[in-house]
Amino acid sequence: MGMKYSLSAKNLVCRNLETHASYCAGLLNPDHTREITGILRVDSGLLSYSLNRTVTNTVMPARILRRFVVDYFAERHSPFTLWHCANKPLDDAEMEELGFTRREPMVAMVAEVQRLAMEESLTEDLRGGLEIAPVTADNLMEYGDLQAAQFAGEREGPQLKKFYHHLHGLPESKRSRLKLFLARLGGEPVAGGCLFASADALGFYDLLTLEAYRGRGIGKALFCHLLEQASHSHQKHAVALTAPDKQELLLEAGFFAVGEVAQYRFEP
């Protein structure tokens, strides 16, 4: 990526976020990424606020945000999410005027891969029944259904399914940087997550347990499995963006919170 950063830990998270955004959109849309100093704009071509992303690394004048990002997506009737990585905050009143809704900020987290470790404590009912395996072409659609399930009744769900449906049609080598994992309990898909490698970090993304199965340690078991996968990677650092109330597991494994990333959504 062309963006210049100092090599602070938070920038590892933001660079991985940018590369992940660009990579995912690029699987769908050849003309997916535009960059000007301090802003990356990524368009998947779908009406998805998860896949259409803008990452800002400095506080931009509102007119630049309007011209480069808001007008662009508004013209396409496309929602998107803006991730603000700079430590200096954007002006909320200005953002509201541009049509953004502020969402819960996320915590940027970083770890050294070789120091990651976690006690896996499977409960009795999980010990025999929980299987976690890499997603193959055969069950890519199941993984897509699982990721879409959290958006019941929203347009986002079908758009995400469309993304995974498209992935299903690609040769595996084309999507090889997305390492997807599916957890099954008694054969039923119950949880999933993704590891994504950028040049300098391994990112944890999309960790999700279906609502009916939460509170049983399935998410933790999946996370342990991903940690185990990460330990075999040649990457020095692991990164994640997590909700403030979901930090516990990551801290326990050896991640550190290194700052906050503000999140805004735009719906045309």
C-alpha cells in the first residue's frame, strides 16, 4: 500500500485493515481502490457497508470527504463504513452533516505472534462434538450463510452472501489470503472466523458465533484454534479490531490494546 506511516503498533492494525479491505473488494471489482493522501477508498461494487470501506489516517476537511468519498458512494446508492485511524478525532457535527452515523468505536489490538497462548478449556458437551476446520470450496456457502446470519432483516445479509457466492466461483489461489474457518457442533455450522495476512501482520476478522450457541465456550474454542494456526505463520505480529466489551479474550491470549479506531456508517 502506498500510505506512509511511522511504525507504531496501531498503524499495524490500520495497515492490515486497509489491505484486507482492498483485497476483499478486489475479489469482486477490478476497479476497487482509490487513494489520496490520508484516505483510502474501497468499493466492492456490492451494496454492503461491511465490504465498502474508507480508511482515514488524518483529519480531512469535510469538503474533501464529501468530494472523494460521500459523493462517490451516494452516486452509486452504496452504503459504506468509514474507519478513522488517526488519533485526532473527526468533528462529529461535521460528520453528521455529511450524512454519517457514528457507530461504536473499536479497540485496535496487537500481539507478538510467538507470545500468543491460551488455555483451551472445552466443556463436556463440546469435547466430543465441536469440530473446527478450514473452509473449502464445498462449504464456502455455509460460511457465507453464517456470516450473513447476524444481519437478519437487513440488506447487508444477502449482499454478504453474494460476496461468498462470488468467492465460491473463484479458483482457491485467487482468494488464498483469506483463511476461513468453520466450527460445527454435531455437524451444524455454529461459528466462524478469518485470518488475513498483510505484509507485516496477521489480522483476525469476522469471528462470529451464532446467537443460539453463545455462552458455551464455542467462540473461545474457535479463537484458540485460530491462535494455534497463527503460531505456525511466519508473521511476527497479530492484529485485531474488537468491540470494547470483547477485549477480554484477546487480552488473556497476549494482545495489547493500542488505541481506538472510530467507526462511522453512511447509508445513502
